[in-house]
Amino acid sequence: MTPRVLESYSTLSLYSAIAVFTVAMVAFATGLAWRVRTASASATATDAAVAPRQDRPARSAADGIAYSLTWLAAAILAAAVLLRALAVMRVPWGNMFEFTTTGSLAVVLTFLVANLRWDLRWSGVFVVGPVLLALGMAVTVYYTAASQLLPSLRSYWLVIHVSVAILSVALFSLGAVMSLLFVLKSRSTRRSTGSRILAALPDTTTLEGTAYALHIVAFPLWTFTLVAGAIWAEQAWGAYWQWDPKEVWTFVIWVVYAAYLHARATSGWSREASALLALAGYVSILVNYMVVNVYFVGMHSYSGM
Amino acid sequence: MTELKQRQVGTITQPRLGPTGWARWAWRQLTSMRAALLLLLCLAVAAVPGSIWPQRNIDAARVADYLQRHPLAGPWMDRIGLFDVYASPWFAAIYILLLVSLIGCIGPRTMHYARAYRAAPPRPPRHLDRLEAHRRVQVPGTPQEVVHRTRTILGRRHYRTHAYDEHSISAESGHLGEAGNLLFHASLALIVIAVAAGHLFGWRGDAIVPEGQALTNTLSSYGTFSPGPWVDTERLAPFTVRVDSMRATFEEQASGAQFGAPRVFTATVTASDGPGDPTRRTKLEVNKPLSLPGAKAFLLGNGYAPVVTVRDGAGKVVYRDATPFLPQDNNYRSTGAIKVSGLPKDRQLGFTGLFLPTATIEARIGPTSLFPALKNPALVLTAYEGELYPGGRPQNVYTLATDAMTQLRQPSGDPVRIWLTPGSTVQLPGGRGSITLESVSRFAGLSVRHDPAKPFALIGAIGAMLGLTFSFTTRRRRVFVRVMPVVGGAETTPMTIVDFGALAKGGDPRLRAAVDRLISDLFGTERERS
Ligand code: HEM
């Protein structure tokens, strides 16, 4: 098959994956609605003081279907990424379009793998939703035709540095989802005007603990990204650090997350305030990706846009 | 602390601190975790402006351009250092405070760690059921047997144990995590120090070297040379790098933004460590620097160097050289100057203009290049006559200073415009001679750098990653066990009630599961024995 044919199959797979993800999200939303119903039903029953305590709302069939569909969609998306890689005969992360599709795949796979260990299916809507948004951006805003790399990107450090960066961002994304839900839930609990959806989610301690667990895996990976980037910069440009805009933001993200870890360990800071720092870290990731990559002039300005 | 309290007792109004008291107070604040947090946030915010506004250390030309376009706000922004963020006093203040805080915090923590490492885990609290995780089970065996067994199990799970009496155990795990945390912070300090040392002792030189020419490692042969404040520029290693050939290819297949994007840059060079030393021929590529004694050479740029011959009116060659023209855009529209200085002082010739690898003339912008490779090369020049270097002032090699020169004109009064393709010659008016474009060769943009502290930065980075890994994969937990005999039971075998209480540093969602595992181990050994 010629590169052009491979590329068109890749695009076709991408659109199919988007379609399946959409169905999966609807199924997840149905499952969530189910939880909201059972949660509020048991809440009313608790008023009667004799209700059996229900720690976990009954799992609905919708969750199971949604979960299987997400695996299917992930497989199709993986095929799209693989076909793209074959079309260009290199790693599939040479420009913004490829970062976005490969990154989305990493988020979904991380979510699915985490599910093998903990039951996180309740959070499916909040994961698949943003992934759909990212894929939508990829096909509309970021689309780039298959082509070769710039000389400065031709290095095995591209494979090491960027793959770890993508994995780390995937974990930070899931962590941000958990932190956001935690902040929303703990606010709504405090004001006792809780939305029913938030009430149906796991308790705040679990949300916060999950967020922390995800962040402490992501942070060392981001540290590695930073170090590997510096080593690569040393080989490509002769200086391991020269405060190029992309380097600045990688550093800012790292520092903000370090501040989050500090805040969490400092007794004077509430868990909620720390979670806000984690969210600030994620906002920095988004700025780095969507603003710095595209608008700021620096040595990294070869996103192919 | 006690000193402070005594003073508070003595005076009912505000506590009065002496200078040492204040100093101690400030030091405690600075080395607190809260200060570290605050400084980290300051550092993050302070780093951002440097990515928004152009920086002198990266692109001085863009800074000058910005200042020109913002005559009002620009100078003020410059005064507060917005164009030199990473060399500004406020940025330095933050990271120096952070470094001091870091070192001031590592010291005491290391001492504390060393002491805690030798000390036994603390005495069990009275109420184990008030701890984060608590379980009570009943197992067969006498209290002594159960204590012994539990201690063995804890030991197998890497807990350090101590018994203050015969019916309780104190256990602690995760000391390696604390060591990892200390290693992490110490490594960060090392990195900051290595970066500073690199600035003080490192240097960098950039040069543009046409094919066939050589770079020698002396101040004068670099276009720009930036030494750190503590560099002895008299004692640079005497190596040379000759550029034999420079190859560059560009994307011709893909359409859109990728069309014309560079694909391969390779310089073939011959290097020698010093006069009389053996030479070696290697390839220098974008991601493959060349190691030289005490320095590394990098291929950072490339472009075209048209080979031009200028003859005087008698046909004698007065200039023949490969003259680099600097690329201005992705299609290598390049600007440069040819300075014919080997002529009488007031009749020197200067040419300035464009080199276009794929020349075309566009209605609005005039001559420009459509593609970076040599598809339709042309050298487009205007000519000047007069004094090239008035007052002997040094000047930029790539631009012509025309203050003491006049533009050459045709007899009709129009300025002379020269359009040369390879092999062609244009006669200059008034019998001044001719200019010929012989051929087009390339140049390599080389950057040579020396940073003696680089290995330390790398050691710091590796230490930081190792430390983090240890810190995050180890759980810092304390487990307390208390046993009680079951009195008056109906069973013939003695039974013991075991209370488990556990707590963890920094919240540990799996603490309960860990206690459950200990308990199942406890029953497991029982099962193995029966
Ligand atoms: C360059 C500045 C600093 C950075 C980037 C930084 C980063 C971090 C990170 C990422 C962690 C979590 C990782 C771990 O637990 O090993 C951490 C933990 C910690 N840091 Fe820092 N730190 C800095 C400065 C300081 C300073 C000045 C102090 C002294 C007050 C400090 C005290 C601590 C302590 C006590 C912990 C342990 C928290 C825990 O138990 O989880 N750090 N730091």
C-alpha cells in the first residue's frame, strides 16, 4: 500500500473511532443517570432511617456496554495511529495533529488499564467526553497531511522524550478530571446544595485520593520528560537549557505540580486548595499545548501548522 | 522558641525580638515548607513573561524590533527586565531564595532523618481504635506466641519493629522514601548550582563557515563569542574544523505547510585537535554534534554562499570569494553584502542585495524566493562606490554601511541593478569593471560550546529522578499491635485478641488493605502450621 492509501485508511479509522466513542459516551451518561437515580432513591430511603446502606449504587448494564464500547473505540483509534505511523514510516507524533490523536489514545488506554485495577467506570463520561473534544479538534483544527520530519526532530530522543510526555499528560488529564470532580463535589457538599450528579459520585476522600495517586505517577514521568528534553536540546542545539518558550512552559508545568505536591503535604493547606493548584498545573499544560505551540516564536515552532 | 516565650511572658505587649531573634525567625520562615511553596509559585509566575516577550539571549533582533514598534512602553518594559527575564534581578532573587531555602531545609532534615533512622519506632498510643486504620481479630495461640509471629510477619514485610513491653509491637516502614525525598531535594540544589557554574565558566562561539573554509578556535574567528565572566579567553584549545561540504535537502512531495520544509542537513568536516595533530573526517548533523577538546561543535544553521568574482577596468581580479548570504525566511531569501576593499580608498566597491535560490519576481514585494533549494538561483544586487570602512570602524559583515558611499547609476540616471545567474557577468558602468557569479556553494552555521558543569547537572537530574521514584513508591506507614488473652473461653486452645492500629504519612488510601494483608498473613501462618 502506498502512503496515501494508508493515510486515507488512517483517517477513516479515526472517524470510526469518533463514532464509537460517541456511542460509548451516551452509554456512560446513561449509566451515570442510573447511579443518580439509585443514589437519590437511597437518599430518600435513608430519611426513613431503616434503609440499608448502599455504598455503591447498583451497576447498570449501561456501564458494561459503555466500557466494552470504549475498548472497541480504543482499538480502532490505535489502528488509526498505527496506520498513520506506517504512512509516514516514523513515530506518530511529529506534529500537533499526531500529538492529539496519539495523546487521546494514551488517555483512553490509561483509563481502561486503570479500570482493570479500580472501578472507575462511573467517571467514563468525564474521560470520553474530553477525548471526543480533543479528537474533534484534531480532525478540524490540527489536521496535517502525512509527511516527513524536520532534521531537528530526527533523533531517538523524539521517541523517548515525546512518548513519556504523552503518557505523562494522559495521567495528568485523568488526575485533572478527578481533582475537578473533587473540588466541585466538596464545594457542593459544603453548601449542601449538592447537585444530584455530584452526589452520585464516590466520596470526596476517594476522589482526592485517586487524583493524588494519578498525579504522583504523572509527576516523575513529567520530570523525566523535562530531563530527556534537556538532554536532547543539548545534542540538537548545543545547550541543555536556553529558556525557549516551550522549555519555559515545560518548566512552569513542573513547578506548579511540585507546588501541588508541597501544598498537599503542608498542614496549613486544605485538600481543596491543593487540588486547585493541580488544576492550575493542568491549565498550564493546555496553554503549553494550544497557545505556546502555535503562537509563540521559539526553536520549537515546527508544529507543522 | 523558649527564648521567645519567656519574652512574651515578660512583656504583655508585643514580643520584642533582638536582631538575632529576628534573624532566627526569618530563617525559620524561609526554610519552612510554606515558604518553599510560595517561592515555587513565584518562580512559575516569574518564568512566564520570558515566553511571551522576545528575549535578548535568544533573539536580540526581535527585541530591537519590538522596542522600535513600542516606543512608549518598550523602554519601561526593558527597564524592569522583561526582555532579559532569566537574567533579571527579580528572577535571580526568587531562585536564590529558593536555593537557600532548599539547602536550609535539607540540612536539618538530613540530621533528623539520621536520628530517626537509628531510633526505635515510637510507643503505641493508648487507643489504637482512634488511628486511621483499625482492626480487631481473635486468633488461636498464647499472647506471647502471637506477638512473636506478628513480629516475624512485619519483619518480612520490611517493617522495623520494636517491643516496648511483651504485649505490644511498634513497627515502621518506608524509611527509604524519606531518603529518596532528601536525595531528590539535594539533587535539585546540585542542578541549580551546576547551571550557575555553567554560566560562570562556560563559553559559546558562533561562526558561519563556507564550504572549503576552516574555523579555528580563537576569539577573532567567531562571528560572535560570548564567554562567561570567569572564562580565560587566552587559553582556548587550538582545534580547527574545516567544512569540506554541506548538504541540505527539502521536502518536494508533500503539499501545504510541509512543502519546502527542511529534511536533511549534513556537513562533512575535517577536524584536528591542534596544529600538527592528526585530522579526522566525520559527518556533522543536526542531532550529532562533534566532540572537540573541551568543547562540542553543533550544526545549527546553513545557507548559501555565492562565489563572486569582481574585476577592475583592466580585467584584473580584485575580489574572488564565497560570500555567505543569511537566510531570512523558510525559502532562503537571503541577504548579504560583498565588500571589495582591495581598491583605492575612495573608489572601493560595495554590493548589497539578495540571493534567491529559486528566484521569482512578485508584483507587490519584488524579487523573492519560492523554494529553499537551488532551482533557479539568482543574485540580485545594487552597487555602491566610496569608502567601505570610514574611520576604520568595525561593522556587520552582512550589511553595507553606505554613509561614505554613493550608489552607482547608469548614464540614464537609474540606479544600477544587477541580476546574476550562475556563470553570467554584468559590466559595471563607467568602465569600473565587471562582476561575475561563478557558482553557488553553501555554508554551515557552526556553534561551539563549552560547559564544564554539564556532567553535574546530569548527575543532579538522575539523582532527582531516582529520589522521586523511591519517594513515591515507598509508603511511610506505622503499625501498632496490642494483644490480650481471651479469658474464660470455652475452647481448649488458648485464644488471643489482637488489635491492629495503623497510620500513614500524607494520606494513604491503601492503608486498610495493608492491615488486612497483615492479618491474613497472621492467619495464613496459622493454617500452614495446622
Ligand atoms: C526547588 C524547590 C523545590 C522543589 C521543586 C520541590 C519539590 C518537591 C516535590 C516534587 C516533592 C514531592 C516529592 C517527594 O515527596 O519526594 C517535595 C516534597 C517535599 N518537599 Fe520539596 N521542593 C522544593 C523545595 C523544598 C524546600 C525548600 C523544602 C523545605 C522546607 C521542601 C520540603 C519538602 C518536604 C518536607 C517534602 C515531603 C512532603 C511529603 O512528605 O510528601 N521542599 N518537594
